[in-house]
Amino acid sequence: MSIIFHVDVNSAFLSWSALEELKKGEEVDLREVPSIVGGDQSTRHGVVLAKSLPARKYGIHTGEPVVNAFRKCPDLQTVAPDHETYRRYSRKLMSFLQEFISDLEPVSIDECYLDATEFSEGFETPVEAAAFLKDRVKETFGFTVNVGVSTNKLLAKMASDFEKPDKVHTLFPEEIQKKMWKLSVRELFMAGRASTEVLKKLEISTIGQLAQADPVLLESHLKSHGRRLWEFANGVDTSPLQTERQAAKGVGNSVTLPEDLKTQEELFPVLLSLSRKVGKRLSGAGQKALALSVEIKYYNFETSSHQKPLETATDDPMVLYKAATGLFLERWNGKPVRLLGVRSMKLVSGREPRQMSLFEREVWRSPQRERLEKDMKKLQKTYGEQVLAKGFRKTGKRGEEIYEERNR
């Protein structure tokens, strides 16, 4: 089953303008007061391009004349649009998202679709994966997004339009009747004013009524668009992602643990699993990593991360695992862990010749081990990932505890 995310920036133009104003030394955050983007404050010409949540409480709507907005709220603050700045923020956002998910379809300057099927495998649920991405955007850029989660583009888009801002919503096929059918038909994607007027004459006012209408009748009044709206009302959308692939700057996986883990014996197998997934994704993309980072989220939601360069570019899961455990031990404070993440960085082509380190241990990359890894991959490809399992043994010197994997 595919997992599709629809990412939509909350009040994009206003959010981005607010951030720019704060950078210039403004003390008031436009997002926290009645404000709009559009027109000119002195002439009050033009239309509202974006509005803050406080402005919405005055009944101000996107697209209405600025002069009308000032009648509703005389103390309204305005800022002129800066489309070059908006394009810059958009480019940064899309590039950032593609560091996590390479399959991205841009829809507009402030929204896109992502094929999050593989990305979500590193989390307990797709909702947690979406929340992770949403929170990372906020932490990195200072603005918020909504993320809609579903199995196709239409439903993901509809989900992202539910309550805002800074939310994750799902709209899976089994949730359509409960979450979507009660909505006004005006809220259905692609249901414009002309279409809704025709549907109104047919006594169709909700998406549920549209979904249960006769598609032949709809076609007779709205031609092929009637059939399409009927399909959308039933959650049917077969359109593929028109992806825009870019060279990934990093490949990572993280997992929210079913319960807080407290010991190395519990945590190291998780790091191994994550390292294997990262190595598999690197190999599949024909890339190798020159650096690695590990993220830790504790039981109290405190987070910590640590990164280091690798001795040589690699996609070998065991080399990544060795580096990951080292980074983990350097940063872990001994508290129970809720989430672990492993991320490779500074990627290079996998076809580049590999420079062996003078101090590299043969056990990690000997010809015998390379043959073993190839044979393991063949077996797993033929019989499934679970045909081979990993075991651990405790090793170490002078009281140091290290857990090494053993094939069994």
C-alpha cells in the first residue's frame, strides 16, 4: 500500500513575510496580530493574498479587496508581497523535504506531494512519520505546515485541508464516510463555483450526497467533469506522482519505539536495523556516505544528535552500524530512549573508487566479508528478509561493553 503525504505551508506568504520582518528587527510577529499580505497600506489598493489567524476572526478572506479588510479591522497591519523571497523559501523547503523523501511532486510554491511509503517504514505509523517531518520543518525554518496522509493524492490533499495550523490529518479510504462525506460539496477538490451551482440544482449539497448520486446523471449535466467529481467524492484517484527527483543530500531512517528502552542490549539491535535500512537505501540509490549522524529522543521528549565524518565513503550497513553505536555511546546520557534515528550525509556516487583507510579493520571490509554480504543479499532477495537473522555477543576490553552482530 502506498503512503502519500500532502505538505501545505500554513498561510505561506504571511508566514514567510513575518519571518523576514522579524529578521529586519521588527518586534511584532505578523502571525500573532491581525495582518495581511497584499496591496499597499497607504493606498489600501489590491487584494488580500494571505491573512493571519487573528485576521480571520474579523471575517477577512483571501481574495477580497484590501479596502474591505480595513473596514472589518481598522488596525489591520499589511505587508507588501515579496515573490522573490517566497520563491527562495519554497526552494529551501522542497530541497529540505527531499533530504528525507526523494519522490516529490511540487504543486505550487507552498505545497507538494510526497511518496512516503518507504520513509514511513522507519516509524511505528505513517502519522508518526508525518509528525516527524512536520516538526522538523518547524524546527528548521520557523514556519508551520499541515501534512495530509493517505493512500492517494486526492485524499492526502483533502486531509491536509482539515483543521489548521501545524497539524497532521489522515483520510484513508476507510475514513471517507466519517470524515469527508459530511463536508459541503464546495470543499471537494476540483468542485468549482459553476459545478457546485449545478449540483445545488440537483439537490446535492454534501460530498456524501455526491458520492451516492447516479454518475450517469452527473455526466449528463457536467459531462466528464461530473464523473470525475463522483469519483473524487468516493475517494477514487489513480493519478501518479509527477516526481521531481534531486540528488539526495542525505538518507536516513528513524523509529519511535513501542516502549522506552533503557539498556545497550535493547538499543543496539535497533541501531543495527536502522543502519541496515540506510545501507539498503544507499545501495539502491547507487550512493555512498561520507558522514553519519545519530538522533536520540528521550522519554521526556528531550532530543540530542551527534554526527561525525566516516573514514571512507560507504554503503556497508555494518560500517554504518559501527559508526552509529560509537556516536550513540558518545551522546547517550543513560536516560530511557523513545526514538532513535540514523542518517547518512555527504553522499557521493557509489561508482567512485573506494579509498581504503590505513587503520581500517579488515573484519569490517575484507574480501571474505564482501562475499558473505553478497550471498546474504541473494538469499534475502529470494527467500525474504527474515531468512537470515542477527544475533549479538558482548565483547570488549577493560570493562567496555560492545555488542557485535553474529549471523545465525
